[in-house]
Amino acid sequence: MRLEQLAYFVAAADAGSISAAAQRLELSQPAVSAALRSLEEEVGGQLFRRGNQGIRLTPLGRLTYEDARKILGLVSGIRARGAEAGTEGVARVCAQPLLSFHLTGTIVLPFKALYPNINVFMRNVPNTGIVAELASGRSNIAVTLVALGLKIQEQARNLGCEIVPLYTDERRLFIGAGHPLARKERLTPEDLGTLRIAYYSHGADCVSGLYAPHFAGEYRLANREDILDLVLRNEAVFIQAGRMFRHDYRVAKGMMVEKQIPLPDIDHSAPIAAIRAPELSPAERLLWEYLLAHFAAGL
């Protein structure tokens, strides 16, 4: 049994006429008729009832028709995947440093295994620079926390970008493992009043400023390494999206401890979104689809 026999059979059933099927297939009617007779011999029964009004499927023909469509659909899918796997090109992505580690391990590396001829270039960009990165064309796909007050989604829509929610994380407090409060199962608002919060001095961290009034004091620093150095020395705490920050080696090695934030009047949600430019290359479309399908599954 050959695939072309099944294709001719489905075409004839859909057209209701062997001659019409032959025209659609751009073949001679005798060639199609011969292929159908050969298929009936292999199946062991009549597939069509022939009459003045054309052809109709027999009960065996209806069963064979359903199976043939499934087989042809599977073959079409296999061929499409084979064509995609051979796709070459470049996919340009940007993400906040917090998210890039997760993306590398759960998205970029598995994607490269499927599509070895596609090169993925990923740039670390603060969330204040995401829209400018897309507008410049340096990146065509972005993954970012949609922080309060930055209007990332509104600005991206003004560029004609598509925005798709990926996951909603929850902000957590991270404290040095050697701090006395690290041993408490749950912190209280009074505990926060004994701690100092460390966060960024630039405008990228507009969220931590909402928490700062509930702490004894604050440190405003230029980069994450300086902030985390204070946390490890038990001089400050750091608030960050919980699941994302768990990928940091200091958390993975138990050098920092994660705590719920005991402030019920503040929304601790940290939504993460994917943003795509209006025009993507074939390679970038494949990466975009893979990102949407697999981002949350990797958490």
C-alpha cells in the first residue's frame, strides 16, 4: 500500500467523482482508477459504489476513509517538522537578568536541540529598557516581569507588539541564612520593622519602593551583586519574584532563605509576559511558539 493510493482515494471520496479527483490531482482518470482498484484489492473489499450520480463510499470505504485521512495527516505533520528542523536563521531575544538564567536552561538549550541550525542571541536588558530594545530591532522577542508603574504593556502595544502572559510569580523576601530571623517559620510585620531592605538605586525597581516604608531602613544600590552582598552579610533583605530567584546559586546552595512577605495589603503578584515584535523571522516564530508552550512547564 502506497501513500499516493491513499491520497487518490481521499481525493475521490471528497470530490464524489473519480474524474473530478483526477482533475484536482492533475492526473489522468485511468491512472487514478487503476490506483483505486489496486487499493481495493489490498484492502480486500469494495470501497466505492459507482453509479450515474458519481461514487459513494461503502461501509468499508467509510472506515478506510477515516484511517486514510489520519495517516495522511500524520505524514504531513512529520514532513512539516522535518522542514522546520532544517530551518536556519537567528532568533534575537532579550530578558531581564533574573529571567535569563531560567530561559537558558528551560527554553534556549532544549530549543537548540530541536533546531540545531537556529542561533539564539539573548541579551540581558533591565525592564526599563525592554520596549526600547524591541523598538530598535536589536531583539524581536522579550520576556519580562510586567512591573508596576513602568507601563511596559501599554508602550509595547503602541509599537504594534503582541503581549502574552506566561506566568504569575509571587514576590518573596530573601534573607541571609545566618540571620536570626531566618529560622522563623513565618515573619510578622513587626519583624520587618527590625530589618533594612536593599534595592536598586535606579528607576528599574519601582516595586521595592512600595515595601520600603514597612522596614527599619533602606539601602539603594546600583547593582544586584552589591545588594546580595549585604543580604549575605545579614545587613539587609531583598525582595524578588520567588520562583525566578530560586535559580540563583546563592538560594540553591542555602546561603539565603525565602520567606513570605507578611503584608496582606500589598499585591505580591509578579506577572511575567512574553512580547513579540510585529514581524518575526521563521526562526523567531519557531522560538516564540516553543516559548509559549514550555515556559511555565519548566518552573
